[in-house]
Amino acid sequence: MATARTAAADGTGRQPRARPTQQERSDATVEDLLAAARALFATAGYAATSLDAVCERAGVTKGALYHHFAGKKQLFSAVYTREQERLAARISSAYLAVAADPWEAVFEGSRAYLEASLDPEVQRITLFDAPGALGWEAMRDLGVNCRELTYKGIARAIRKGAIPDRPADPLTSMLYGGLSESAMAVVRAADPQAALAEALTDLRRLFDALAAGS
Amino acid sequence: MATARTAAADGTGRQPRARPTQQERSDATVEDLLAAARALFATAGYAATSLDAVCERAGVTKGALYHHFAGKKQLFSAVYTREQERLAARISSAYLAVAADPWEAVFEGSRAYLEASLDPEVQRITLFDAPGALGWEAMRDLGVNCRELTYKGIARAIRKGAIPDRPADPLTSMLYGGLSESAMAVVRAADPQAALAEALTDLRRLFDALAAGS
DNA sequence: GACAGAAACATACTGACGGTATGAAACATA
DNA sequence: TATGTTTCATACCGTCAGTATGTTTCTGTC
């Protein structure tokens, strides 16, 4: 019987070819591993997720995993990076929609970050496990991260005179950390819907107060 | 030769008696375990700390550890609880010193929390490892925790009219999370001293703005 | 003070998991 | 087609959290 490796003569070129190139093979494996890892890390958490489980779900063995990743920590780092990129995309999108008003843009970016961080899976990866598993330095040195975006938005708002002049770093920490904690609190509130509404209302007041400050 | 169990006839009663009571034995062992665990958790981190290492440092075996604690997680929980109690004591002290002014008291409490959280060992336990190891619910249900103190302070400031009326929860999250993130950023700044000064200056402005808000 | 029972610990062991070593299969290049 | 490299599979090791069981130390009672 044929071993099912019949060539797909479709026009898309997206189905696996009869003889996939090494790059394609590699990419597919990495993709499978990342998807499996993300699913398990997001639900069971970093510590409770075994690499064997990841490999089984991805349909490969540890040989493949350790060929593409240096270890569990680096695998998680890759998952975390992707998550940050997805979050950053949402933030940027919300920010750019009202970029004409520098301070309002920061508000919309903050709202986007808060709402995106309500997903328990996102929380588990980015807020609970990442600090302990990666450390602060590794989280910062990722190229794309949401804290950096927050900083840039605030710095721009200051440059444009939308809020009183000040160093941008302290406010960045307060806002970014505050939003992260808010996200954790909101989803665990008795009424998450109401809690989110309250959080956004308060965030609005906070932004207004900051803009009005001397 | 005598087995060195000569009774200490000192007046203090603090030295180990010739026949220590079970309570004393227990307490001493628990104390040794907690001290050893806190030292290792604070430096190497939760995951990198083995219970064997804790036992060796404490001068006991795993039999003793598992007699007093249900497992690694619970041991860490006990260490974390102590840390929170210490922090809460510092916060309360700073708060009460200026309790007459409800909002200023919250500021002083916040400053105390921020400054206390600059210690890398405190950070490692309370900010990096605790969320992943304990989870949010377990961190909240501790009886004594700093977030609760923040909430009470803010709620009181609202009741007393020191800041505009609003629900206390959202602001609690923003402030507590912001301070935590600030502590992590400050100690990793190029010039921590200057970063702390900037953070406190900005915190002052934030408090003024919140008090002035409509 | 002898003794039964319980509390406080010690010792030996197991299973699971992260990581490594080594070899085979798939692909690339000539 | 032959050779080297990439990609992965398999077998194995060390470590560590947790358990099972035995031993010592204390407590209450006669």
C-alpha cells in the first residue's frame, strides 16, 4: 500500500510537498512545538508542564525539541515572546487609531492591554509564570514587549505637552504594573464585567487627573 | 564521657533546656526550616531550591520537613506569609505615623512598601516567585497581605473625603501593581538611587493629581 | 519510676522529569 | 550516486519532590 506521500498538485503550495525542504520541515516542527507548548503552559502552567507532554502533543520526540530549543526555559521564552508580540500588535493598533491625541492614544493602548490581559491563558503566561521563569532582565530584553510600548507612548505624550513634563520611566512602571495587577483582579472579581467597567472608568479619571496636573 | 546534655541553670530560660518540651522542639525545627528556606528561596529562587538543600542548611532531614509542612509549595507559602507580615508591619508603621491625614498616610505607606520592596531578596520571593508558585487566590487569602492594606487605606481616604468618591478596588490595583513594578524597575536602573528619587517624586505628583481630581 | 501511646524526626526508596549521548533517517550538494 | 549536514528518534543519567516505614523523644497515667 502506498505510504501516503502522494504529491499534492494543488495550486496553493501550502500543503506539505512530496519532498519538503529542510526549512519547511524545521518550521513545521517548531510551529508544532510552540503551539503545543503554548497550549500546555497556558493551562497547566510552566512548572506543571512536562517536556514529554509537549512533545507528545506536538507529535515529536525530545530529540526534535532539544534540536530547536536549548531547554525548557528557552522554549517558554519563545512562547512568551509570541504572546508579547500579539499583545503589542493589539496595543499598537488601538494606539494608532487615535494617535493624533498623544495622551488619548496612551489611554486606548492601556485599555487594549488591559482587555487583552483578561484572558486567563494570557495571564498565566505573561503575568504569573514569566517573571519567575525568565526573570526581569530576560523579559525586558525581548525586542518587542508591552512595557516598551507604554514607555514610548508616555514619552511621546510628554514631548508633545499632552501631560506635564517629567521623566517617563516612573510613570511607565506605575501604569504598566497597575494595568497588569488590574487585569488579574478584574477576572477574579465576583462580577468581572462590572469590575472591568469600574477599572476603565477609574483609568479614565486617572488619565484626566494626570493630564490636568501642574 | 558525658553526652553534653548538662542542664543550663541560667536565669534566661532561653537556652535549650536539658529536656526541651515537644513544643519547643517543634518550634525550633520549624524556625530552622523557615530560616533556611527563606535564605535559599530568596537567593536561588523557588525552582532552583531543593528541599534537600533546605534540610541540610536547617540541620534536619526530609522527615522533619514533611512532618511540619505538606510540601514544597506550602513551605514557600509559609516563607511568603512571613515576608508579607514583615512588609505589612513596615507599611502600617509608616501609615500610622501620619494617619491623621488619610491620603498622606496612604502615600507614606506606599513609600514604605516601595522602599522595602527594593531588597532583591524580598523581590525574588514576593514579586517573582510567589505568583507562579502560589497563584493569585492563594496570595490573596493569606490574612495579612499588603494589597489588603492598600485597599483599606484607599477606602478610608475616600470615606474621609481626602480624594474624590469612587470605588476603591480599581485604584488599589493600579497603585499596588504600579508600586510593585516600580520596585523592580528601580533596582535595575543604571542609577538606582536616582531612579528611586524620581519614582518618589512622580508618586507625589500622582497622589496630588488624584487628590485634586474632580 | 515503668509503660503505653503519641509526637517528632531519620532513613531508604520510588517515580517523574529535565537534560544528554548517540545513532539513524531525511535532505542538500557535488 | 556519493558525501556531508541537518533533522530528528531512542536510550539513558542525575536530580529532586514526595512517600513509606522505622526509630527516637516526649507526654500522660498508673
